[in-house]
Amino acid sequence: MSKLEGIIKDNLICLLKEQSETLEFVEKLAETGELLFFGGAVRDVYIKNEQKIFPRDFDIAIKFKNERKFYQLIEEYEFKKNRFGGYKFKISGIDFDIWDLNNTWAFKNTDLAASEENLARSVFLNIDGIVYNFNTGCLHAELLKETLKRSELDISLEENPHVELNLLRALVFKRKYNLDLSNKLKTVFKFYKERSNKDNLINNLFEVQLSHYKAEKLSRDELEKELHYI
């Protein structure tokens, strides 16, 4: 395990320790298989590893070694299944979205083969291209590293069930990390502007934002300004 991979694990454990049951929950999960942390929580730990800001949720895919033990474990907790086959838990007020690696949306609906390396490539936005194996300490962050090196948001895998959400997220990340939009990403924005007209797209993005973040990251005026220059 490299120094960076060790730092990521240490920071994840420190974050999880801040809430009474979260680390215990993750350690129990790790007994059922290899835990692949992906999404915003591990990305923020990677980018801002000196900061300890508790995330809204954790996304974890599992490479099962003992699937039966997993189903026994989850009976100890309240959970919901979403329409894509994942499990949502709320532990100490924190959301955990848990997936069987082989049954994530991308691996079920595209030609991408299920693997922890490909999980990092199965994202719509390249800034989400990071996976950390909690059990082995292995880090897959080539997409994210390239994003930060080039200071450019781009599309990794265009097939996605939540394109408008990802377009909204692209505008949030553009401001948050001072990134440019790639020509490919601008083309998708233009397609959606033409398909539903700009005003409808602004309304859609604004409502998606409130549903996803439970907060206003960008005002309607800010969304209009961003779309005007694309």
C-alpha cells in the first residue's frame, strides 16, 4: 500500500469514527467481501485529504466473498432497495448506498465488464473516476488524476440513467474546482438545450439540484448564465 492509499484509508476510518455506528457497519460489511468505495466521499478525501468534512453519503460496491453473510448482516438494519437493485441504509443519520459490483447499472446495461478497475470508468463525469478498495488498499484514480491535471470536466461513459443530474453536477464541479467543460460535454448540454429549450432545461436542472443536494448550489440566474456561455 502506497503512502497516498494509506492516507485515504486513515482518513476514511477517521471520518467513519465520527459517527457512532458507521465504522462498525463498514467493518461488518468488509467481512462479506471487498468494499469498493466510489463517488463523492472518496473523491473528496482524495482531493482534500487534509480536510475532514463528513460527506452526505457513502457509495460502496461489494466484490462478494460471502454473499450469504451479507444477507444475514442486513437483517440487523433497516434498509430500502432502490429501483436499480441497490440497498440504502441510514446509519447514525448517514446514507450508505450499497451495490453488488456485478449488478451496478453500468455493468448491467452497457458492454463494460464488471471489475473494480472498470467501476472507476463506469461514471458519466470523469471527476467521479475514483475507486478505493477498503480491504486491499488498492486505489484506481487515473480518470480523476487526469481531470485535475487537465483542469477539464469530460464524459467517461455517456450511457447513464441520470444525464440531467450529471449535467447539473458538472456545473457545480466547474465552479467548485475551477474546471473547464470539454467540447464533448458542451455538445451534450447543447443537445439538451435544443431538445427542451433553455428555460425548461434551467427549470429541470434547478429542481434536480434541490432533489439531489437538498440545497441550492446554483441559483436560476447562475444556471442561466452558465448555459448562456455553453
